[in-house]
Amino acid sequence: MQLRTWRSIVYFAAGLGLIVALFAAAEFFDVALRNICSVSSFLSCAAVDQSGRTSTLGLPDYAWGVGGFAAILAVAGLGERRPDSRPWAWGLVGLTSAGVALSLYLLYVELALIGALCLVCATAYAFGAVAWAGAIGTARAIPRGPPDVRDAD
């Protein structure tokens, strides 16, 4: 695939992920929204939200999603200003890799410790994984060769 296609995948996934993370924030504060995605006792946003296990390192989990997807969009946008910059592209890979790692931890908390799965959260995890794949594709699509003078900044 072309570099532009990979970048579009990152923007698309991170943009939708940000929307989903904002919805997760809204449902955390509005009980009526929690009930929308509570299908059963296992597939239940309400069960996850009311578990008391919805913060990591002192930050609410939805804040990690909102901040993470916003950061992915920012780094992708800044990297696009230097389309042949391998350091920016690999920085995006690092950022999205951290997001996937956090998502796997949060998924573990939901499944193993809470015993329920939030469908909104799982959707955000999926968009994070797609952004990660797009970031890897972006980094691999940039031609190798002698370092560009712009990369020395």
C-alpha cells in the first residue's frame, strides 16, 4: 500500500477511536448512556463502570483513551509535515504500541478482574489496534536510505 493510504488508516482509526473514547467519558457520567450498551451481565458497560476498577495510575480509563487518541492524531499530523521522516513515523509506532499495551491491560482487567466486557471500551481497543497497524504500515512505507537532513532536527 502507499504511504498516503497507511496515513489515512491511522487518521480514520484514531478519529473514530477519539469519538468512542469521548462517548466512554460521557457514559461514565450519565447512567442512561451506560444502559445503552449493557446487553447482558457479561457484555455490560454499567458493570465495568460500577466496578471501582476504572482508573489506571490515578487517571480515569476514559481519559487515557481521549488523551491517547488525541496524541495519535497530533503526532500523525506533525509527522505528515515531514512525510519522509522515519523518526516521526517510528515515534507514531511507539505511541500506538503503548496504546495497544494499555488496551491489553485494560482488557485483562475487564475480563479477569471484573468479569464483564464494556462494548464501548472494546470498540476503542479495536480502533487502537487498527491505528497501530496503520502506524506500522506508515513507518514501513517510508523509503529507506541515507538519513534525510530534516530528520536531524
